[in-house]
Amino acid sequence: MNQKFGRNYVTNLFNESDIPMSPGRKLIAEYQPPSRREKAIKSFDITSQIGRIAVIVAICVVWWVIYDKAIINQSFIASPGQTWNWFVNNWDNGEVWRDLKVTLREAFLGWLIGSLLGLGVGLLTARYKKLWKITSPIFVFFNAVPRTALAPIFILWFGLAETSKVLIAVTIVFFIVMIPTRAAAEMIDPDLDMVMTTMGGRDRDRFRFVILPSVLTSVFGAIRLASVWALLGASYAELFGAKYGLGLRYMSATNALNMPESFAVTALIAFLALFINAFVGLLEKRLMKWQSSGAQGSVLVI
């Protein structure tokens, strides 16, 4: 067969090198994905970091002015310098590290147990409508009970050990996670359920591939918020009585008018909350890589 009328002839006749490249194709051809260094710089967001530093400096300046001008009685407030000196002098204090570990352990156990219970109960009440109709008034009632009232009662029931603080954290975390979980489970696209059923998926497959990914996408923001509130709840419960913990240290320092230690412990709890939030945020990115950064739950971002 004459190659003039074959595929080779057509290929030679329309050689791609002879066709002028459109601006769009040229842009695509010249595109190079950003390097790891460029991605790190972009995610770091230098402008935002500078803004955060400026806000912190402004807060410290206002704080120092309030102390220096004695706007508040200096017996009841510490200066930024005194607070910083407490951190420097107690960096290697074993008792401080012991209290920190106790509070973190209480917060972690409360967050873990409360999150698992919240996820489980939220999914169950979304799956079984009758169960939700029966139990919803009970959940509303217990959610309305102030945690400030539960803390001293739990300490009387379970003593000064860590159990009472863990339970306070559980009661806080449970409702923070359960309510969004149930709402997210009810909003799952019914088409996904139909496709899974059509493909012969069992209940276990439906839970693993449809319900759990859909729920986690919406609920991880609540889980991040719950991690911070677990720390705050455990620290708050320690104010009413404890053997060890940052809350107990704060209360003892305040009662003794040791304001540098009181302010330092308050700042330490806040820094721990930021660290916990950042850790859970990294865990979210690892577990849900398919999400865009804008769609991921955001409570506090570091």
C-alpha cells in the first residue's frame, strides 16, 4: 500500500511541531510543579506569622502598661517579665512537669473516651430514628446541666484522683462531638447509599466506605474543638480539688498571691491548648488527605 495515503502520510502532513502552540497549551507545557521548599514557604504564610507576632507584642505592651501604671493593684497582677522569669526559673522543676503530665493525661483520656462515645452515639441515633426520639429529651437535659455543678459532685463521688477530672472532660467532649456527628450522618447523600446497595455492599461496607468518611469530614472540626475543651475541663475540675495538676497549682499560687506563678500557669495551659489543636490538625491532614485545605475543620490554626 502506498504510504502516501496511509497513517504515516497523515502524521507527516500534520506534524505537531509545525502547528503553532496556543497560549493555553504553551502555559501547560511550561508549567512545573512547586518544589517542597516553595510549598513549605507558601503554607507558612509569612504575612500571617508577622501579623500574629505583632498582635502578641501589642498584648504584652498593653499588659506591661497596666502593670507599670498600677491600673490594677500590683499585688494582684504580674508583669510580662515576672511571668517569663517564672518559666526560666522553673524549666527544670520536676513538680511542674509532674503536674503538666497529670493534666495532659486527664485531658487525653477525657478527649479519647468522649470522642469515641460521641461518634458512636451520634451514628446510632442517626441510624435508628426511634432511638433518637426516645433519648433526645434525656440528652438535652444532661447537656443543659452546667459542668460547674458537676465538678464538685464528681470529686465527692470519685475522690481527688484523676478519675473525676477525666469524667468532667468526657461530659464536655461527648456533646461537642455527638451533636455534629448525628447531624452529619443524617445529611449523607442518599445516592451514595443506593450505589453501595446496588453494588452489593453490606452494612459493614456501607459504614466503612460511605458513613465514616462522610461523617469525619464534617466532624473533625468538632473533634479539634473538643481536644481543647478537654484540657480546659480537666484544668477547671482540678480547681475544686486534686492531688496534682496545673489547675491545682494555679489555685494554690493564686491563694498565696504568687501572681507570677499564677499568670505563668495560665499561659502554660493556653500554650498546651494551642499545641493540642495543632497536633489534632496534623492528624486530620494525615487521615483525610483527599480534602482540600479549605474544607478541613478549622477551629484554631497554627
